[in-house]
Amino acid sequence: MQILDQLGISRAVQALVERAESSLSCIFSSIEKTAELNQYKVVEAFRAHNIGARHFAPTTGYGYSDEGRQALADVFTHIMRAQGAVLSPHIVSGTHAISIALFAVLRPGDTLISVTGKPYDTLHHVIGIGNSDKDTGSLANFGVEYRQVEWPENGVIDVEQVVTAIKSSPRAKALFIQRSRGYAWRRALTIQDIRDFVQQIKKLYPDIIVIVDNCYGEFCEVEEPIEAGADLIAGSMIKNPGGGLTPTGGYIAGRADLVALAENRLTCPGLGSEVGSYEASYRPFFQGLFMAPHVVGEALKGSVLAARVFEELGFDVFPAHDAKRSDITQSIRLGDESLLLAYTKGIQKAAAIDSHAVPIPWDMPGYDDPIVMAAGTFVQGASIELSADAPLKPPYIVYAQGALTYAHMKLGLMYALTEMKII
Ligand SMILES: *Cc1c(COP(=O)(O)O)cnc(C)c1O
């Protein structure tokens, strides 16, 4: 293709990617079907709550009777089939949202049990894993105990081990599930996996609270974890549910009593969700939610293409191109530091924003290893946009996420392959 020739993409790279794409139409149409059903669901929620232009209006100060704040929560509650939700620009990130959910539910003397192995890096500090002695205000500092059931080889949560962990805990209060793969060579849990697990565990322990880190999972399937029996979910608005338009924020949704506690944690007891203003418009929050099903579909198609291309080149990828997906992340084991850096360099080159930058590894706040991150994004660090990141350590796995459009991911892959000089 002439324009790709001009961009310096070799004919061999073009041919490889075209060939990979030509085998994917069945998978793409099933992804598009999911996006379609989720689009209906989102519009239905907007209609049910009579969303109008007045909900976009800016507010200041305390934000008393801020209609947009309430309407956003209502729409999101509806979409997630929850009893309540907070969706706020005052939640700074996914980590913050999950932290609010954990602190909302857990009290001194309680035990939190992660049932999907080690949680995402940034949550170690929240829980106090590895530094429980240091006073940072972590859960550990407040006397919340933590246990962990390792991620099992076969990829199915080990119910027996979870039961053992509950029995050996003084006050097991909550179970923590990470839906997405995070920085681990594991699969994402599907909604069906979550349903199977919750059904088994709630039969034995009906009062235990199931909290799901839903980052990267939203809109990948036609249902969400609340429908599968989870009590509380949390995530980031600059990932899937923001549709690439939402400028910042996070959410928590689930059981009404637990959401009320989360509201008190986000602001303070007595104020909850009665306050909170936003002087910029809420419009990109609503519009981002509206776009999210489609954008997540584009991201999923991009991940499938990446999987197929790298499978053809003989790399280990996870998930395989034809596996069922419940998150947007594609892991590719590159096995070599220079290939990893070349991949991220290529992705950055394909960006619409900051395409001149070269990603270099750095000690990102909250992460244990140096991270190299390609993210030439409209919204800073938004990994629903074309992006890739990786902890700089063997076996040099790159985690590719996102792309607002499928074509952008395709271009990113071609730039990455060009930088990697492997064909
Ligand atoms: C992104 C992510 C988080 C939270 O990260 P933030 O950068 O704070 O939004 C937590 N868990 C998983 C699995 C994630 O992918």
C-alpha cells in the first residue's frame, strides 16, 4: 500500500499483517456482536435515566444538587446491574478506586484473601504486602490481615485452597479477585469463571464479600462481575469504560450498603456522595461511557490481530488469537530486552500524540520493577488508547492494550515489527 510504503513499512511487514488479518473475520464478528449488545445496554441505561444536556453542566464548590454527579452514578449502576455506584473525577486512578473499595469494606482484625495470586503491583502498597512494618497508612497498618491463594497452573481458582485460607483466618471478611491478567502470564477470568467460583464459595460462606478488580475487563463480555455474584467492583475511567474520551476518574459499583461505605471513604462519613463538584463538563464522562462498548471492541480486535501476527512469527502469546477474551490485554513473550524496547518504540512511533518520543524504562510510582511504557495518548497514560507496557525483566513479556480504533493498532503493529527488524 502506497501510504504504508511512504511511512517506511516494508512490503514483507505489510503482507504478514494482511495475511494474519485475513484469517480473523469470524472472531471479529463475534467481538462486534458483543459490542453491539453492550451498545444497546448502554443506550438503554441512558434512556432509563432520562439523561439530558443539563447533566453535563459544570458545578463548583460543594456541588450540592449536582445533577450530573448523581446521573452518572445512576447510569453506571444500571449498566453494571448493580444496586449502586460512584463514578467520579475525584477518584484519581484504578488503584485509588480499588483502594477505596478495600478500605470501605475491611476493618481492623479482618482478613482479606486474594484468590487470584498476587494482586496488581500498585495494590501491594495499599494492602501493605512486603512493607507492612512501615507506616504508610496501608491496610496492614490498620491491622487488616492479608492472605493469598496462588494463581493455579490450570487457570481455575482453587476453591479448596480458598476454603482452607478462610478456615485458617481469624476473620475472613473479603475475597479479592483480579479479573484481568495484569502483569502476569495468566489468563483473564471470564464472567462464567467468576460465577462458578462465587456460587461455590457463597454456598459455604454466604456473608463473605467478593471484591473484583475489574480493570481492563469492562464491556469485553455481555455481562459484568456483579451479574456473576460479585459484591463490589472497581476500575479506572481511563481504561475501558471511559471509551477514550473520559479525562480522568474511577468507579466503584455493587451492593448498596457497600457502595455507601465506599462513598464515605471517598469523601467522608456523613458526606458520602452528597458533595463533590466538577467545573469541567461531565459530558466526556457520559460520552465516553457511550463510546466504550465500541472502543473496547476495537481494542479487542487489535489484540486478536497482535496475537495472530506474533503466533505466526513463532512467539508465545497469551491468550491465543482464538481464545475467549475477558480483558483487552494481549501478552507477548518477546524473550529479549532489545526486542521489547523495539516493540515499545514502534508503538510510540505510531502514536498520534508524542510520536517523536522514545519510551525508556523508569521506576514508576507503585511498581516494583522498572517499567517501559509506550503511550502516545490524548489522555495521559490512558491504556485504552494504543499503548504497550512491560516490566523490564526476563522473559521480557510485553502487555499490549488498547487502541481507540482497530486501524491504529494495525499500524502500531506494523511500526513495532519494523523496529524489531525480525522480518
Ligand atoms: C490498571 C490496573 C489497575 C490500576 O491501575 P491504575 O494505573 O491505578 O489505574 C489495577 N489492576 C489491574 C489489573 C490493572 O490493569
